[in-house]
Amino acid sequence: MVCSVAVLILLFQYPSNYYFLKSEWLGYDELSILMIVLALLVTMMSLVSSVKDVKSSMPDPLSGWGYVESVILVCLGSVLFFSVSGWMDFFFFFEFSLIPTFFLILKWGYQPERLQACMLMILYTVGFSIPLFMMLIFFWKHFCSDNMLLTKMLGSWLGFDSNWIWSAMFLSFLVKLPVYGFHMWLPKAHVEAPLSGSMMLAGVLLKFGGYGAVRFLWFSEFFSEKFMVFLLVISLWGGVLSSAICVCQSDMKSLIAYSSISHMALSLSSLLSMYSIGKMSCVCLFFCHGLCSPILFSLAASSYDFLNSRNILMTKSAGRSFPMVTCAWFLFCILNMGFPPSLNFFGEVFSVASLLWLNKLLGMISGVMCFTTGGYCVLLYSAINHGVGSTLVFKPNINLSSRYLSSCMFGAIILLGGGLFLDSFFV
């Protein structure tokens, strides 16, 4: 925890240019450092929140050696992914994170369908990464180098303006985000994964696609109006559909998973507007979602600890027995819908503004998406913490761990106070 806080302090001292770190293999700029900080914070919160799976004093074969190491391996792969300066190393760590995530879901998943969830995740992500791999090898052979900064400085990408090349490359990023239509693996993986697996998946691994899109648009300086508008419309329409599906969900983890699809759609749409404020708000939303969504999964796990079900109807009025959990649910439901003066609010406002500058109709669609987000957040909070429910679902003599609440408060402080340091998040 001390290391994560120290890195968070260094966040406000990062450089504004791209630098190599002792060699040409590793490089960093403000975007890389922001994502590295996010990976470290989410890893810390996931290990703190995983009360049932991490037991330091009891060498249980299901929760002893291997669980913590798998989570740390995901974090290490993520840090290296955000640090590499070559696109072949970029692709290696882009796919490397699937291995520990696969074992997290397969070995420590709670449901018998976890093998199907792992297979869906592998088929979607690896299958759609093959075109990206082929294009990267072609570019490496053409440029005789895979260094992103070098090819950007040489301006070697000006001759590659074919839309089909970039469509093949962006497929992998769209699946990793994911965009609606390529999303079927994500709700299944979230439902079957243990708590740390869901938190790392929502907080860190979904950012791989967005980071890859930002980074490739940065060093290739590619722009095609028809291609960008096509992706933008698909992303926005998928975000609206995902928000509408959230209202119909009965499983808490599935609802939070579909809300991730909606937020990633808004982030990608603001990036594809090609305004500088759109790109900055996109990165800000990545960071906000990377902290907010894992804590929502943590609260869902805490509700599952003293209930026998994740069904929203079965857990009705459960929060009335735990006032502190009710406060945490309220805080993060309003943060998820972009309540001012949180960092989420500024990210969403500038994202909608960038789309309004591009086209008023697109701005209206993004506004509908934000309105629907508020609807399902209110529905989620009211269903769990209000009304009259059955007492048969409660487990007797349950002692709620304070580790859930400590991670919630840590994330809330960053999201609520982040609005005072917008220059550090709008990068």
C-alpha cells in the first residue's frame, strides 16, 4: 500500500513528453504513468478486498499459494504493457495478461460454467488479435524497426492510409475494450471470475484496448473521416444498448459488467472525435472507470457474503442491516453516474462536449447514454438498500469485514478529490 501511495504522489510530477527509460525497450510519458498508477491501485484494492480468497495465516490449498501470485502477475504484465516502446513487445504483453487471468477464473471461479467463460475469453481476444499480429509483423518488416517513437519521428506512416489495414488492427482493441457486438465474453467472464479476477479485469485489462487505440493513433498519426465516424457511431449505439440492457439485468455482477461496456463506449467515442479535449477526457474516464467499477464489484461481493444470492430481487432491502455498506453503495452509485464534483463528472462532461462539437445528434445520443446510466445506478441502489425483503436469504451470525470498506474509502477519496487536480488526469 505504501508503494502505491508513493507512486500516486509521483503522478503529479510526471513529464509531458515521451522519454526512454535507460534503453529503447522501455519508455514513458504522462499516459503511461497514469495507467501504471491505475494498475497498482487496482491490484492493491483487489488484494485487500479478497477476504475469502487471500488468507495469509491459513495455507488452504484453494486460497493459499497461487492466488496472490496470479494477481501480481497480472499487475506485472500490465505495468510492462504500459511501459514498452516497441509494438512487438506491446503485442506480447497485450496477450500475456490472458494467461494469469485464465487461471484465476478457471481455478478460483465460483460457478461450474467457468471453463466456458475462459474459452469465450480466449476465443474472442486471441482470435481477433491475429489480424493485429499480422499487421504488426508487416509493419516491422517494412520499417525495419518496431519502435513507436522512432517511426513517429520519421513520419513513415504517411503512406499507409488504407482503411482495411486499420480496420484489421482496431478489431483487437474493440474486442478488448469491449465494444458492443464484441462483448459476449465479458459478462460471462465477470460472473464466473473470483473477486480479484473481476476487479483486475474491469480496472486494468479493459484499459488495454483503449490504451492501444490511443497509443496507435498517437504514433501513426492516422486519420480517416469515414473510418472514424463509422467506429464512433457503432460505439455510441452500442453504449446506448448496453445502458438499456443494464436496466433489465437481475444479476449484480452482470449489471456492473454491462455498465463497463457503456462507459468504455463513451470513452472510445470521445477519443474518435479527434479533438484534444476528447482524447484527454477519454483517458480521464479510463482512470475513473478503473477505480469505480472494481469497487462496485467489491460491494457486490460483500453483499454476497451475507446473502445467498447475487440476484437483485432476492437482495432487496439487504443494505438496511449494514448502514456502512449502504453508504458505500450510495457513494459509488452516484460516482458511477458522474456526480459533481467527482472526477467522473468532469470526464463525462468533456466527453459529451467533444461529441457536441463534432455533431449535435451524436452529442444528444451520448446525453441519452448518460441519462440511462443514472437510471440503472438509481435502480441498483434502491433495489439493494430500500424496500421490504425476505429475511430467509441472510446468513446467520455474519461478520462483515472492514477491508471492503477500506478499499471503498480509498477509491472514493481519489475520485472525489481528483477534480482538484484535473491537469494530472487530463493527459
